[in-house]
Amino acid sequence: MAEGVNVRLSGPLREFVDYRIGPKGLYANASEYIRDLVRRDFEHEEGRRWTWLKEQLQPGMEADESEFEALDAEKIISEAHGELTPDAP
């Protein structure tokens, strides 16, 4: 069973939540409103992480093909297993 989270709001924050719920608000109750806020924050954070990743990959995506080096998968695996020294042809 999922644990609940209780939040107490007072003053202007409580008044704002009350404004957002009920017959004139966009939400049926405070829980629905809070879930929507958390969901939006989660999605924002995920978007921020994707943006960071794209920024990190951008130099490689824009690099000229001449800047890349051909790799030999079998040689890399052999080196990882200690079968070859890194300088061996």
C-alpha cells in the first residue's frame, strides 16, 4: 500500500490552493492539485536532464567526420581482458 503525504498550508498559500479547487477552480480537491503540481515539476526535471544530455552530445554531433577515429571492437575487448597492450597493433 502506498504511503500518503500530508501537507499543511496556511495563510496566502492555503488561500491560493482554495482558489484553485472547488466549483470555480480547475481541480476537484487539494490532492488533485498537488499531484498535478508534482507531476509538472517531475516532467520539468526530466526535460532539464534531457536538455543537459543534448548539450553534452552536441559537440560530437557537430564534429567533422575527420575528427573521428576508427575503432576495432575485437581489439578493444582483447585489451579489456588484458590480452593485448594498448600500444599493440
